[in-house]
Amino acid sequence: MTVQSIDTIEITIFNDTNSDRETFQLIETGVNSGIFRACINGSTSSGLAQQDGTLNASASDNLSAIYTDPIFGDQCNDTAVITPPTFTKQLYLSTDGTGSPDQDLDRIDPAASGDGTTATSETLEMVGGNGTVVFDNSTEASSTGGSLSFSHTFGGGDNPLLVVGVAHRNGNNGSEVSSITFDGTSLTQLIAVEETGHKGYSEIWYLPPGSNPGAATTANVVITIGGSPEGMYGVAANFSNANQTTPFGTPVSNSGQSGSPSTSVSSVGDIDMVFDMLEVENNVGISVGGGQTLIQTGSDSGGKVTGGMSSETGIGSITMSWSGTTPKWAITAVAIKPAPASGGGGGTVTTTFTQTPVMCSNLEMPIGGAININTYVNVLTGTMPANPDISAVLKSGTTIIDSLINPTYTSGTGILSW
């Protein structure tokens, strides 16, 4: 390089994503500035051949550049990722007076334009309480034999679900509950686990929603166990606003011979409810872990087994735990899923917004680019959870551009974001 003139250098740029490679000449921005620049030919469709003068590159491609000193052979290099530009398209509910409710969107900011008129969109409704699973009530009982029968009231209400948890010990290993009925109707076993060291079991059964009584019904829950039962403790619990088609997530279990009983339920939604059933050897004192709500706990009269049921709401991974004097133990747990939104109450659960008038020019979105949509919503009654079950579809005419799920809602701003 010379010190009294503007210099040039050559660098080679590699597209590490598609293996294209081009060499370009860079020109110094001024005498001794040490800064070299160049405008290079680039294309997203042509220029795939190496050293053809055009660098083929698209959004999110990985690039690397190498400069080799022509005198000493020293090299320097760097890398970059092609980041697509971010465009923000602000749309407002139109106040053109067309439609009632008005579902048109335009680019006119009513605050900036001094438009004081009011436009109201269609009101959407979620049916099924406030959307969350709710624990209603429970009944407990115990027995020292192979059968346990106790009275319980269940039925009617909003999307009800009956679950029965059983903690029992048996002189014969491998002897689970053989049947449970409510008012003569069979329940279905969801999960059972045998404690480490054997003889003790924790089980969860449920009444299939299709068998639910139409009105509140008081009848007997009957639990039957085979083998040589030594003690049994059962809890019948009622929940409402439960999904009637797929009531549960994935059930989990755990067991041990000492320490604090616990098990973790994953993929829990913020309007799910997790509940567990614990079995512990002998008559011992147990307490629920932090964040859990005790439903029932007790022991059989012979002191062979202690059981407990609790619930907890949350999101993500929920750990159900207990403390106390716990020798051998077994625990089962599962998330109850909420009833989906429906139009059963006569309201509307879906709506369409259309930009009017259409854009004056095409809105181009690069392949692989992310689409983020923020919408303002006004909650008229009840509350909206942080992760509501709301989906949206972005379309151009009949062409689907993107399907959006799992939004987040910020109550302080009223913004729903995908």
C-alpha cells in the first residue's frame, strides 16, 4: 500500500449457507483512512456459480469474508448473518361508518387525525366460566378390607369431571385396584404406580365425561381391590370447566423408599389444574409442598397406609411434593385440561378483520423472516390469562400467509401478541 494515495484491496466473500464464493475489490475511502468499501452485486435467485461476479444470498444466510495480505500472506477474516429489515405496519379500526360492527382496518391514526368518532368491532365470547379448571369439592373414606364404598355427590354444572384417587397396600405384589364405580357406572384407570419396595400403590381413576349424570347425583363410589389388601384410602374429587373430550395431559408417577415424595408434570397451561395422589406406608403425618392446595389426607384405621390429594395451578413444569415422615411412598399426578371456548352461550368465537382500502403497493416479506403481530383487545367481562387459547390466520385474499397460535397477553397494556 502507498501512503500518499488511495489504495485498493481484494477480499473473498463466502456464502457458507449455499457455498457461493465471490472476490471483490474494495476502495479506500480516503488517503490513509484505512477504511475500504465496495458495492457488490447480489441476488437471491441468480449468481449461484462461484466467481461469476454476483453473490447469491438470502435472508438469514451466513457469510464469511477473508482478506490475504499480498506481500506477507497474513490473513484476517470476519463473519456476518444477513438480517432482513423489520417493517412495522400499523393498522387501526376504521371509523368510516361502514358496517355494524365495523371490521375494517385502515392506516389512519384517529388520534393524529383528530378523529373523535367511535368504532366498535365484533365482541368475542369464551364460554365455560372464566376459562380455568376449578376444584369444587371432595369426599374421603378408608377401609382395612378389599372393598370400600362411600357416598358422594357429582353431576350437573359446567363441564364436570369426577376423579378418584386411591392409596392402598396389598400383601400380594402387583395387585392394583380391579374396579371403581359411581352409581354403578365404571370408572377408567388413568395411571397406577407401585411404590419402591412393593406392596403400596397410588392410583388415579376417572369417570369418562360421556358417562356424566345430567344432574347432581348422590350415589356410592365403590372401590374393589384383589389380592390380600391390608389398607385402603380413597378420595373422590369434583372439578368443573374440564375438557370433556381430552380431560387430561400426560400422567406421571414416581416412587421411593425415603425422602420427600415428589413428581413433576410438564407442559402445563396457565389455565390447567394439576392434582396428585400420594400413598405412604403406615399411618404418618404428611404436608403438601409450597404452592399446593390440600384437597384431602388421611389413613386407614389399621394404620397400614396414608394417602393425600392436592392441587396446584401454574404454567410450564409443575412439581407436586409432600413432606413429613415418609418411608416407602408412591405418587401419581396429572394436569386437567380446560374446556375449550365455544359458542354455546350464543356469542361469537371467531371474527375477521379486513384492511380497507387495500395497500397501494405490495408488502414484500422475505422468506424465512419472522412475523410478529400485536393486537389491542378490551376485556369486557372476566379476565384473560397470560397465555390464552386464541389463534389467528393472516391471509392475502384466500392465500394463507401464516397461522398464529400460543399468543401472550399483557393485562397492563391490553396487548395480545403473536
